[in-house]
Amino acid sequence: MSAASAKRASLTETKGFAKWVPGLRGLRTYDRSWLPRDLVAAVVLSALLIPQGMAYAELAGLPPITGLYTTVVCLVAYAAFGPSPYLVLGPDSSLGPIIAAIILPLALGNVEYAIALAGMLAIFVGLISIGAGLAKLGFIADLLSKPVRLGYMAGLALTIFVGQLPKLFGYSVEGGNVLEDTRDFLINLDQTNIWALGVGVLALTIIIGLKRWMPRAPGILIGVVIAIAVSALFDLASKGVDVVGVLPQGFPMPSFPTVELVDIPLLVIGAFGITLVAVGDTISVSSGFAARRGTEVDSNQEIFGIGTANLFSGFFQGFPVSTSSSRTAVADQAGAKSQLAGIAAALLVLLMLLFLPSLVSDLPMSVLAAVIIVAAASLLEIPGLKRIYANRKSEFVVAVVCFLGVALVGVLEGIVIAVVLSIFQIFVRAWQPHSAVLGNPENVDGYHDLERYPDARQIPNLLMIRWDAPLFFANSNLFRDHIRKLVIKTEPTPEWVVVAAEPITDVDTTAADMLVELDEELNADGIHLIFAELKDPVKDKVERYGLYETIDRRHFYPTIEEAIEAFEQRESEPELATG
């Protein structure tokens, strides 16, 4: 095949069915020299997937085995439908508390029904994500701003940590918010099982110590293996320590989860929140690794890929999944070159379920709590919060509000708070944008903000301002009042008010009506409203709105310089001065 033919084939594959099934392209272009690295990465990855999968299922309020089912299915599904050759999907610590908050109040202690609820939740997440991907709504990944996201994750980290402390100490309490969990933990300290606490702290010490001193070592695997050995050697199960026990052998056949109709609305609402978090995580991790490898991210395909992984997970007694930065990093460091590493890792987990279901039977539940606590710590980004505090206190306040919402109100409610805060930030910045009076500084080209260049020269009888936002219903009156105040304050009274309009990317009908009224008001005082550098698409809207019938068409200039030149020549053009 010629180079031109190969290029045409590649372009054809990016369209139609093949575009949405990147795994087909991966098979056709797979380099056999990658195979040894992918297989080695699969072995390393599977050793991490097993304890984390079980731990995060426990975090979601589900039996540990469901975490392994979920792990197998989502890895295979993403390998077929996900565009990234290196992302690793699976049960995630950031989703676990959300899933638990949604399904546990509905399940009322019925484990089988909790599994069905989690499966239906995953299906809804999958359908929402697939729909968003097909509709090219990849921008929803940006809906949660960084301060909101950091605050949300910090609240989640604290919630997870406090919620896992009783399990680390070998007993359980009824769930609630952080304050209730802390109270119940302290009240029930007399129920501590010293053996459970000892083996949990041992695993925690090993994992944290290796992460600190030997970051490339598989700390979780080593900690879990040692904990299993200690548990078996001292027969901790006979000492009252809860252990995983022998897992159910085999793998479930696909089935559609059955739930009560009355529970569907809450599941759908929760699915939207989970989708936001999962998609945000996926795009963030994918973008980071893509930047390191010099490639680009197709956000819409990523959303579609994570949607299919969730959809298939729901049919195999699984629950919602997301991308894991830690597992992706492990695969990357182990030399993974393609999604074959994820498929092989899934196969190893499957083989364990089929032939060695007792492999982790002696694993103490307190050790799973230790694994979860370590994962919770990774959600807390102190450097990022410090940077936000140093650079913009108002955004830090937003992060703190979001943190308190998650910690004190609830995880599910925290998502709502996070989304509302993000939308509020967008609205406030558009509602009260930055604006500036402009002048021409000495030895500096162009016209700039007088607050930064207080000695900048202003042209007598001309007031020049810049408005750094679209003009729409929420800020149109603010714009009008701002112009009025500046006209009153300016000495001598300006004859022209020139709006440097390049930052104005849109004008809606409400703003258009306001401009007509403002122009007529200014004209009554012998002042003319002038626009410079207004973008052509916005000019087209202005013309459709009929503004040229009121505001003279000649009062729209392509550049500031042309507007100033026209102002200086206005005495020789009386028809313009009176337009």
C-alpha cells in the first residue's frame, strides 16, 4: 500500500463506525515489538487492580467481588471504545462515596438490591456519557472549575478518611456526614479489635513508607501480600478480624439489573453527578499523559469510551468507573504501549476468579480500609490549594465552601454544590466583567488601562472604554450605568464615547435594546456612542437587530485609530457629528 493510500485508509477509519471503535484501529496498527512490554505491564497492573478493585467496591458499599467484576469488564470495554492507548479505567476512590450515598439509602441493607442499583447506576452513567460523546459535548469536562474541584476532592478525602477509620480499627458504624462519623467512631472505640488495627496499621505503614522511600516499588501489592501472610500465619479470622473470605468462583453472565421504578429518578440524578466527576477525571488524566507523549485528546471520544465502559459494567454486576491516574501511571512506568496491557491485566484477574478464588481469602478488611485511606490522601492536593490561596483569595473561598459542603452536608449534595458554584462563578464573571478607561501611554504603542498607566494621554472630549465580556441580559444595565457614571465624571464632557469592542464576543436582544436607549440618551446630551474593533459576527447580529436604524452605521470603525482619526476630523464632517 502506498503512503497516499495508507493516509486515505487512515482518514476513512476515523469516520463512521471505526471512529467510535478505536480498538479496531489499534489491532490493525499494533507493533508486535510492544508485546513483551505490554505483558510485563499487565502483570504489574493486575497485582494493583485486585486489592484496589475490592477496596473501592467496599468503599461504594458493595461486596468486594463486584470490584473485580467491574475491573475486568471496564478494561476490556475501554480497550475497544476508548481512544487513549494508555489510560487505565476501573473502580475509583472519588466515585465510591458518591455511589454509596446514592444506593445505600435505597437498598436498606439488601446486598443483592444494592448490586442491582449500582449496576443500573452504571448503565445510566454510560448512557449519559455516550449521548454526550455523540452530541460532541466534551466541553462538559470543564464545567467544574479547578477551585471547585480541589475543594470537592478535599471534602471527599476527609469524608473517606473518617469513614474508613472504624473499619481500620476493626468495627463498623452507621454512615453519616463527617461530624456524625467522627462522633460514632469515638463513641465506639471500646470495640477496637487490636489484631485488625495492628495488621491494618502494618499495611498502611508499608504502603506509605514505600511510597515515600521507594516510589517505584508496588507498595500496595507488597503491603497486601504481607498482610495476607500475617493473617494466615496468626489465623486472624479466629480472633474476630473480618476477612474477605473465599470469593465466588467464576464470572457472572450479562444480565439487566432490576430496580424499582420509584428509585429511577434518584439514580438518574446521581448518574449526572457521577458523569461530571468521571468525565472530568478522564479528560484531566488523558490530557496530562497525552501532553507528555506529544499527542492530542479527543474529548468526545474519551467521553464515549468511558460511557461504554460504564454501560457494559452495569450488565455484569458492576458499578460506575472512572480513570485512575495512579493505575495509569503504574502501567506507564511498567512500559505499557497499548491497551493490550489492560486487556491482559483483565484476563489475569479473570483467571484468578475462575481458578484461584481463595487467593485473597485471608485478606483482612482493615487492610482494604488502609488501601482506601491511602487513596483518599491522594485526592487532597495541598499545593494546588496553597497556590489558589496565594493567587486569588476569592477562588480559595469557593474551594472552602465546596469542601464544607461535601464534608458537612453530604457527598451527593456536595456535587450539587460544586456544580452550582461553578455555574455561579461563570455568571459572576460575565455579569461583572473587567472594564477600563483607555489612554495612550508615552513610549507605548496602543491604548491601555488608565489604572495601569495613570499618566497615559487622553484625547479631550473623547472618552474611550473597553468592556471585557459579551453584552447580554445580565450585564446590559451594568454597562449602561457604567457609561453614564463615566460620562458624568469625565472633564470636559465628552462628545464621543468610543467603546473598544474587540472583547465583546456577543450581543443579545436585551443588550441591543439597551444600546438603542443609551445611544438616544447620549444623543440628547450631544454625545455619540461609537464602536471600534467590533467583530464581524457580532456586527452581523447588530444589523439583524436593527441597531443601524438608530446608531449611525458610520459609528462602527474597524480600528481604534480610525475612530480617533474620524473624531479629530469631525468638524469637517458635520453630518457625522450630528448622526
